[in-house]
Amino acid sequence: MILDYSDGKLSINNIDDSLKPRHKSQLNHWGFLQFDNKNKLVHANHSDNILPKLVNYFKKNSIEFDLSPSCSKLLNEVHEKSNNFQSLLQTAMDFKDGKFDKNEFKKYLDFLRNNVQRKLKPHQIKASFHLSLIRNGANFSVPGSGKTTVVLSAYEKLRREGKINTLFVVGPTACFGPWKDEYEKVLGKKPKHLILAGGNSYTRKSQYLRVNSIKDLYLITFQTLLNDQDEVCAFLNNENIKAFLVIDEAHYIKQINGNWAKAVMRLAKHTDYRCILTGTPMPNSYKDLYNIFDFLWPENEPINSRSKIQLNIFEENKDYESASQILEKTIGPLFYRVRKSELGLKPQIFHDPIIITMNGHERKVYDAIITNIRRFAQEDYLKNIDFIDKLRKGRMMRLRQCLSYTQLLDTSIAGYKEDVINKDSNLKYIIYRYNQLEMPAKIHHLLELIKKFHKAKEKVVIWSHFIGTIKLIERTLKESGYNCKKIIGETPIESRTVTEEETREKIIKEFKDKKSGLNILLANPAACAESISLHQTCHNAVYYDLSYNCAQYLQSLDRIHRVGGSENQSADYYFLMYKDTIDHDILKTIQNKANRMYKVIENDYSIYSMNMFDDDDELAAYKKLFLDN
């Protein structure tokens, strides 16, 4: 038999009797298929790692074969790539172990000193040098450590060496503003940039054809990439484009067969320089790592099939020590990570909650809903479990609305139609006419806090999970003479299609300006908890209401506690809580989980539940509040 490689296809020709049915079954499993010629098997989707696997399999099973000249050449190239990759792994591991070329490191320091405007922190210098050593790397440092700065400094080195000529960033919309701002602060010039998100599809897709006028920075969302992936691949593959491809907030592509993940994976082979950024590399499973490193090194398979099988077994058996040993050997050299404890930041100050007595009408509604939910809980056994879970989530949402702004109970909740006030006409009247009856008691206490910050000339960010509440706070503050602005899901990002509405980038820029007069920012964690840095001018956060989503809570805490401002300035957190309500349970739950997470996250290969959209804690809280009594 002859192994051949032609037209980008690997084939097994002149098949004879030495290839038994069991062998053919294994080859079929690897992707070798029989087409018109019965004496020939062709690999459907050739990748470099299949040829050495095939050669080793034939040798192990004493199957005689010859290599065609083209196949022999390919095998040599594959071995050379593998050797180079192993050498790179060793170099990167040596660096992390403190064994590296001091002269090369000194040259890198000189480059940063002479060509990068921002003075990097020691941990950022090491991370930047590490990325330059391995070319395709991941940074798993905690939020607020300056990952963007690290990438931009390494990018500038590659750009000046002529290896790349543009930066192409894929990420959530919230990261666009920070990338533009950090580009200027780190490199000392405003980037010529292009945002590829939303707008007219035809107009947007025409931008990919303009390769003779290359921008410094391209920014695209995961959703737009999904829609434009053919055009993006063609753009990156153009001979004029030498892109440094960055996937920011890469936990969005952790799902192995997710559409966003597949779109990102398609881009890998069209660039020579790739980087992954996320502070939560494997929150739920070791599988969360597979996409990351397959993207970074698609031709080398850092975590091979055998290792993946072992990791799955170790994870099922909770043998995390053995799993860590595999990961340290396979991917340890390919990422850099800085822990929260290593940042040298001043401690966060969590003030005792401000306990507030509910006003008469909101207390009457809250107590009635609590009573009804307890009664509903006794009847749930008659329904199927999936429907019960939907009901329980809806009920907890209604209770949280009570704790925020009673008027919210007059709004609908998708997938939930239960009447928690049980057709009580008096309660319906209170909810419908609430704005004419009273103001939430939390609002009065919030105004007292605002007076304190205003007198001290300090900025503050106010967090609420409900859009209606944020709009109420905005109206109230403006009526009281305060300048404030909001960032919620409907606040547009800056793009060519935005003409009249103020963008979140402009709002954040104004808020961060010490002399702007805008000292109050209202924000929704779902829209503003990621990628935004407020710490250089704002050191106060008020939580008007809370949810059980610990991930969003942790992300929001980090907005005012980050490298580049929090080393000498503490961050202060204030919580408004209603007396004798589940406000206390929510705060206790998320703070306990946050403390556990911080301890676990400090370890390199920890698995922990940290999903930005997780509601399991809400269901657990419901069971504790209404089923354990």
C-alpha cells in the first residue's frame, strides 16, 4: 500500500488484504472514507496530526506501506512542526520557571521602555514577554490585571518587526470602548479603527473588501462574526492583511459545538498570531479549555485525544490533582496567569448593609406575594419538574421586583404567567397606581448617599438589575438636580449606524473625566459588568438591588477595583437592603459564594461554577425559603 498526499488530501492507495476489517473500521473512525475506487481510502478533512497517527498505527499493527514523495515531504514537515512546538513549550516553561535568556529579556525591557508609552507593571512585563516568546498564547489573569495592556505591548513589538500590521479583536460589545481607549493610552496614538457590528449587512460586509486601506484596529462581536464568517476568513486570508487575532472574554466560546465557537475556530488557520483573553478559563469543566487551545494551536493539538479522555475520567472521579498534572504538562507553558492576590491592590471595603424599613404599600404587596408563594409551593407536586422550575424562577423574580420597585410587578416575565397577587383587586390597584401612592423607601436612602458623595465631590456607580428601576432612579436624581446617565442593554455601542442616541463609550468617557461634571453612573450588571474600567476616577459603588448571579456580582465589583488606580485607593461598596425580606438572603448567598470562588480561583487548574447566565442559585434559594419550612 502507498500513502499519498495530493491536492490537499491524504489517501491510502493500492489497498491489499493486510488491511483487515478492524483496521478499516479504525480508519473510518479517523475520517478515511471509500469513494469510487474500492482500493483507495481518502481522508475527508486532512489535518497535519492525522499522518503521523496513521504511520504509527500501521507500524504498530505490522501493516506494510510506502510513502509517496509528496507524503514523505509532508511527514517531514509535520515532524519539524512538532519538534518546533515541543521546543517552544520547553522555552515557555523555562521562562515560567525563571530560567530564561537574561539578555533577551533585557532587550525586551528596552523595547517597552522606548516604544510603549504606558509603564507596565512587573506582572504585565512578564506576561507580555511570555506572549512574545510563544506567539500564540492565552492570558488567564484575573479581571482588572491589565490583560489588554499586555496584548497591546506584544502587538507593538510584532508590528515594528513587520510580522503583523493590524489588530483584529473578537469580543462582546462592552470591550470595544476599552480597546480603543487602551490602544491610545498604551501606544500613545489614537487607532484608526473600524467597528463591525450591526447596521446594514451589505454595507458592513463591503468593509471587508477594503484591504488597501488597513485600519490599526478592527472590532467585531461574536454574533456578527457568526453572520460574516466567510467574509472575515477571506479578509484575514488576504495577502495584504497580517493580523494579530485576539479573542476577548473567551469564556463565550467555551461550548465545544456552539455556533460562536465554530465561527471562531474557522479563523485560526487564517492568521499566524493568535491570542485568547479570559479571567475564567474553565469555570465548569476541563472541556472549557479545549476550544481555547485548539484555536491557538490548531495544527499541534496541545491537548490530544488521549489526554482529553484522561481528563474526562479524572474529572468524573474528582481526581483534580491528576488532571492538574496533565494540564501543567500540556498547556501550562502556553498561558500566563496573574492572581488577584498578586496585584498589590488596596483591600475592598464592604460597608455594613443599610437596613431600610419598607413603605406601607410596598410592604403590603411584598407580604401578600410571600404568602401566596408559600401556598403555591404546597401545590407544585401536581406539576412536572421543568414547569415547576419555570414557576419558581418567575416567583423569585417577582420577589426581587418587590425589593426594587413595586411598579415592576405590572410588567410581564417571559415564560411566566402565574398570578402571584391572586386576583386581589386592592393589590392590583396599588401596583397599577404605585407611582401616585408612594416612592420606594430605598430611593430616599439612596438620595442621602448621593448627597454625601456630592458633598465630597466623589463619583459613584449605582447598580440595579431592573431597567425600570434604573429609569426611576434617573428621573428622581435629575428632578433633584443631579447630573446622571445610565448604561443599560438598550444603550447603543458606538458604530456608524448610531446617529442620535448617546453611546455607552461616550457616557463612560464622560463619567471617567474628572472635570466633566458627570459624577453618577447608573448601570445594569447584565450590560455593564464586563470589560469596563471605572477605577481611575470612581471608587464608590452602590447596590440598589441584587440577584443570585454571583458571576455578574464579581464582575461588577471589579469595575472599580483594578490595576492602574486601586493600588493606592480603596474601593467602597454600599448595599441598600429592606428589613425582614429576602434581600438579606441574596446578599449572604452571593458573598459566601464569592468568597469560595476567590479561594478556588487562586489555583491554576480549578473548576468552579461561574456562569454569567446561571440561575441555579436562584432555584436553590427558592427551595431553602419556601420548601424547607
